Amino acid sequence: MSQGLVKDFSDWLVVSDIDGTLNTKWRTLPPNNLDAIKRFVTQLGGHFTLASGRSVDSLKKHYHRLPINNTPAIVLNGAGIYDFKNEKMIRFNAINSNGKELVKAVLKKHPTIEVEICTPDNILLINPFIFGPTLVHADKLPHTRCKSIEAAIPFDWGKVVFFGIPPLIKKVKQYLNQNNSSDLHCMSSSIVTYEILAKDTHKGTAVLELAKMLGISIEHTAAIGDYFNDFDMLQSVYLPAACGQAPKKIHDIVKFHACHCNKGAVADFLAYIENNY
């Protein structure tokens, strides 16, 4: 690019996953990522935001350290779009009653499974033992321990996470695959978790809806991720990218292969966009 020439990316939306993408494996923000985002937003006029499985409270600290206050973020793996500037949820896709019944059935079949239910403003824990309590206490997140699944039924459910050792999670996954009547969108997020959301709800649908809200065409949407819960997002946008350490199945569907997250994958991706579009 010619020296002194500054491009205009005000009609672009770039979305990044957080853990293992924006942040390093040690959950720190590489300085070159921060510098690149500042340049893309403040000098080039682009829209940059985050898409995460995290709740609003968990995402907040990661969001506010970036210069992106005018662009809403995607929370709960796509169940919600949250406007941090005005502190309100501007879109929320709740799991329907059939989905709730399926969660009840999983608990009946596997009564020891830990369950985390994310509502628009709270986290409900069923059978809290190791995984759920560890996560909410690590980020000091507001939460409620429920004595039974029935206590959680009246709330709106955005995302449900099952926690357990890998053999138990495998059984839960098999049960849901056999009994889901297309009321739910299911995904693996780690070897000890399995997540469900409402039908046709994932990071990809949320990114495209956010782009529509901002008046941005799909040809100017881009996203970067590192794991299978980013798969739908990467398949939905025009310009998908994967961090260097992402699984092969993720690299197989992207157009740009960034460096390892520890070296600043987001900065690598933003430089590619600026130099090639």
C-alpha cells in the first residue's frame, strides 16, 4: 500500500472469537492485536467486535479494553447480541419448550451431569460440582444454584452447557443426536462440554444479523476463530480465517490461515484485509 494512503473500511465488519483467537493460550491479549484493532477501527473506520460463548458479564472486561464501543457484541455463542454502549440486549433467541423438555430428559437419563443454563442476565447451575462453580467463580459471575431443573423452567434460556468427563459427554451427545427433533442447535465446545442453543442459532446467524443491523453487505463480513464452536460463523461470513493452531477441519473451510494465536492472529488477519481489499 502506498505510503500515506489510508483506505476506508467503514463498510466492513470483522468479528473475532476470544479464547485462543484474540487472546493467547494463556488468555492474555497480544499487544500487536490491540494495535491492529485500534488502527482498523480508529484510522480505517472499520467495525470490529467479539463473538463468544461467554455471557454478558464474562465478556464485558474483554470488550471494554478494545476501542469498539459503538459495535454490539455476540454473546452465548450467538443466542444474544448485546449493545455494551447502551447496556442492553438487542436480540435474544431463547430455547423453546421442546428444547427445555429435552434437557430435562438428559438429566433424567444422566442425573449426575452438571448443567449451566445461561439466561439474558444470569447463570443457573444444576448439579454444581466442579466445572460450573469453577467457571463462575473464576470470573466472579452472578449465578444461582437451582435445586432442580424445574426451578429453571420459568426463565428464558439462551444457551445450555453440559459439563462432565469425556465419556459422559459422549453419551450426552449421542442421546441428543438421537432425540433432537430439530428444535435445538448442538455443538461441541471442548472435550468436557457440549452446548445447545435454539434452532438455527449460532455465531454465524448472529454475525449476519449484526451486519444487517449495521447496513453491511455479506461481501464485507469477515471472522476469525480457532475451534468447532466457530465453525458455523466461519461458514457464514464472506472472508473466514483460522488461527494457526486450529484443527484441520477448521482450516479446510477458511480463506486465510493466520499465525498462531500466541503470535497475534487477529493482527495478522487485519493486515491481510487491509492489504488485499
